[in-house]
Amino acid sequence: MTTFKLDKVHSGVGFQVKHMMVSKTKGEFKEFDVQIEGDLENLEALKIDLTVDVASIDTNNDDRDGHLRSGDFFDTESYPTIKIASQSIKKISDEEYELTALVTIKDVTNAETFKVEYNGLSKSPMDGSMVTGFDVEGKINRESYGLTWNAALETGGVLIGKDVKLSANFEFVVE
């Protein structure tokens, strides 16, 4: 069995959502942890658990971040974490996989599918350790998790899109 240790310096969890029907607002979660059990020789059998500290949300705007932490959105006092737990991993090609996972936001759990790119295995020139990495992309409907706050625009449409594009990259030291 492979031991995976998350290298947070070379990892990130980001998102983007439509703003005012004409642009995108981007952000990230600064605090998260990923636990992986399994072996690099059989990626389809990996067990993956991601926990995100919702209060660590950062969109480069303190007022917006405060609103996102409030009861209008994530209600971080009552629901401090987002959890993603793998259910199945399907190999598409040598580097591409499809991950089906249970996503829990505000005590609402839905199955979601994500595209995972396996970036291989490499030896670090700094300390000789072996490292591996994965990129993850997907899209969820925020309203299906109770994140329904919005405002109508005078010109038609709404302030915030319902689809949230997720992107993450994870690097692990492996033994």
C-alpha cells in the first residue's frame, strides 16, 4: 500500500461562478486536507476523502467572503466543512479518470462526477522523495446544496450563476 502525504504548498482548491451574467468570479479555499488510501498501481481502487474548511474561502474581497460565510450561503458556523468522498474511479485513458464522489455541503449530499488527470510519478531533486500529482475538474449546481441566495438584475438575469466550476490540483509525497 502506498502512503500519501499531501504537499499543501503545491496543491489548491479553486472555483468560479458566473457574475452578473457577463463575467466570472473566482476564488479558492485556503484550508483543506486530502486523505488517500490505496496503491498507485491500481488507481481505480483508491479511496479518496477531501475535507474543506469553508471559512477559509477567499475571493479577494472581504465583504463578499463574509457574505459567503453567512447564513445566506454556506453558514460556516453551522456547517464548517465541505466533504467529498470517492465512490468509484473509472479509467478513461492512461492519464484520465472519472471520479464519482459523494459531495456534502450544508448536510446535503449528492453524487457528482469529476474528471481526474493523473500526472504521474517523479523524483524530487530537492530531497529525493517520490511525488505524484492529480488535477481535478468538475461542475456542481450550488442550488442543489441549498446555496440559493441570488438577486435579480434590472437588465434581466441574476447576480450569481447556479453552476459552480471546481478545479483542484493535489501533489503528494509517496512512499
